[in-house]
Amino acid sequence: MNNPFSYPGAWWRTWTGLTYKISQASWNPENLGQSTVQILRDPGWLLKWIGSLLVVIGVFMMFYLQPYRKQTEGEPITPSGPKPKKRQRETSSAIPATVQH
């Protein structure tokens, strides 16, 4: 049913987006002589694919690679982060530990 082709068919024109891709978009089952043809020209397809690839690589780097930061003033940067300070537990004599009814 669908055998798309490019015009003009030079390989370098296809990679640069300077071709027209012609394919069958739909057909009428009641009248087999009727068909819809789609003609597509997308000169920016390579740029969109490169941009999408860069986004995927960036997300991978963001979540799966250890961050590299230059040491600055203050606390050293550790992968686990700073440890929280221990707080003293306060006890109040106004609130009973157990309540009996």
C-alpha cells in the first residue's frame, strides 16, 4: 500500500532535508481508484533530531553521572551531602506520658 520515495533522490539531499518525500496517506476501500497522496518537505529534521539527542544525553548526565564541581569556600562538597545536626530532645512535665481513663 505505501512505498514512500524521495525526489530528487540524491543521498546528500535526503540528509540535508532538500527533498520531497511522497507517500500514500490514505485510500478509499469502496473505490480502489481513489487515494490520498502526502507530500512532505522538512528541511529542519536533522536539527530537530540532534536537539532531541542532546536533551536525552543531558537527562542521562543529570541523573546518572556524579556531579563535578570546583571546590569553593566553605564546607566541602560530598556526594551524600552534609549531615544534619543532632537536636536535644525536650521533655515536658505538663504532658503525661500515658493517659488512663
